[in-house]
Amino acid sequence: MRVLCAVAVAVAVLLSAPAYAQMPNVNLMPEVKSKTQEEKDRDAVNDKAYKDSLSKIPDAKGASDPWGVVRSDAPKATAHPVKPKTKTGSSTQPAGSAQRSQ
């Protein structure tokens, strides 16, 4: 029994070792590094150039509708009025039913 327990512990240790080796070494409290004056100046120049480039982008002229030339402006009205439906669900009688009723 002791041999079986020792083997189980050895297997557990051997299986957990590769998983432990893959865990990254994360430092949650890195040392605080402040930017030098040169880095701050460079960032300010980059921000100014970015804002200037944004002001050069032209304004949008309206919504882009690629199907606008294909589609008409307003839906067309129906030429004939809609007939009320009967109990069977159809608005007209089938051609064969009129002949059967005679």
C-alpha cells in the first residue's frame, strides 16, 4: 500500500512540474519609472502632430448609401386596394371553386 501511495505522489509531482514551468513570472508591483524631459517633449510633439492631422481630415458630407442609385426614394403606393381576407385566409376564390358551386 505504501508503494502505491509513493507512486501516486511521484506521478502527481511529475505531472505538475511541466505545468508549473509554463506559468509566467509576473511582477504585479513593477518599479515606477518616470519619463525624462526628452520623452515628455517627444510625446508632446507627437500629440500635436496627431491633432493637426485630425484637423486635416475633411468632414463627412452625409450618409454613404451605395444602393441609393438603385433604390427609389419612396416606396410606390399600391395601384389596387387590398381586399379583406375570408375565413379561409385567401382574399379571392380559386377558379375551380366557382365552377363547383354551380
